[in-house]
Amino acid sequence: MLFFGGVYSNFQALEALKTWADGNGYAPENIFCTGDVLGYCAQPVETIQLIREWNINLIAGNVELQLRDGEENCGCSFKAGGRCDVFSRNWYAYAQSKIGQEDNDWLHTLPHHVRFGYAGRKVFLAHGSWFDTSEFIFKSTGWETKAGNFSATGADLIIAGHAGLPFADKHEGLLWLNAGAIGMPANDGNSSTWFATMDQQADATPPHHRFHQLSYNHQRAAQLMKANGLPLAYANTLQTGIWDNCEILPPQEATQQGKPVLPTSPGAA
């Protein structure tokens, strides 16, 4: 199984991930995307086309929901007047101007959530959370918040996106897994991005997850952003691996800026 999210219209990153998945034997039916296929970068149309051709499992992120419903912003509830808010007006309008009716109709077919069983686990796929597609949940988010999602869904493994940072948080047999975003770095000072895989080594053994770094032509993605008048700060992030700001981050995650995110060794699910 392969999980990823946060493509953010970064066609170069999506191409690189598909090449990796094909080369490592991951069938499309075993690949799941947690949403926000569209976003910051310069190739929303090409990104949608490749996702559709790949025929993987995909849920709608807040960006997809907002675009398909003709809303005026990305739905992230950024602080009014903050840098994220100002930048989002630019990239959201750009994506909105590029998406045609056929692709918009396709966005309307995307589910909000997906449930399935895997290796004895009840898995629930969400973008932000069960309660709110745009809810930011990080590793430091309290377990009282996460526990409510497990209770509401009946799952023991939740795989989510939206927050942009990969992490695994295990508590009393429950696991919250964020596969990370492939379209933007994880604020760790590295231009590579993140995705996750999960496998079962033998019958009756628990599955194991592993995080992977994705290298891709980030220079090309940044050049296209600059050429299309998209936020220079985000183009620079593609190259430096450092976010322009930490407005959405809790204190614990904000203090980790520029530091390695997590190990790539496997962990039990």
C-alpha cells in the first residue's frame, strides 16, 4: 500500500512518485491520495490529467472542495491578512482560472472519506479529520482530539493529510498516520518531499509503515512558479526546504523548522 497527499499542482513531484511506484510494483488500486491535488504550484491541469490517468484512490481535499463549489478561497481558514492568507489569494485564483468544466465535473465525483480493511486493521482515510476537512492535526495535537476521530469512525488506523508534515502517532493500539505532502517540502531544510508505504510481511503479523523521501526536479517546478507569477516565497521553499512562515504550526512543530523530520526506518501499525 502507498499513501501520499499534498500534490499542490506540483506535476514534477507527481511524475516522480508515479515512476517510483511503477518501478516498485505498486498497483494503482493499492495507492491512496489524501487530497489537495491542486494548490500552490504551476501545473494544476497537467496534475489532474496524470492523477486521472493513473486511476488511483483519491479523496477530496479542501482545495478540491472549494474549487468545485466555486468558492472564493481555499478554505484553510488562514489568519486574515497573514502571509498564508495573502499568498493563497494568488495561487487559488490561478488554479481556479485553469480548471475547466470537465475537470470540475470530475472533482465532484471525489469522495470525502474512504474506509477499507487491511491486514486486520480498520482503516479510515481523511483529508483533515472526520469532523472537518480543513482541520490541521499534527503530531503534537492532543490525543483527546485524535481519539474523537477514532470513536466517530470506528477505525484503529487513520491516514490523513492537510497538515503538510509527515508523522506517526501511536496510542493504545491506535495509529494516526500523516503520509506527508509530495508537492511541498516538510519545513526541514531539504528539497525532497515525503510519502509513506505500508506492508504486511507475513500472515497474522501487524502491518508496518515506512516513510520515504521523494527527490524530483524541484528546480523546474520552482521555475514554472516564477514564470507564472505565483508566490516567489513558495517557489523558494521548493528549493530551500524551508517554509516562508510557520503561521499554521503549533509551537512544537514550529521549533523544528530546518531539522530532520523523522527516520525512514519501519514502524509497526
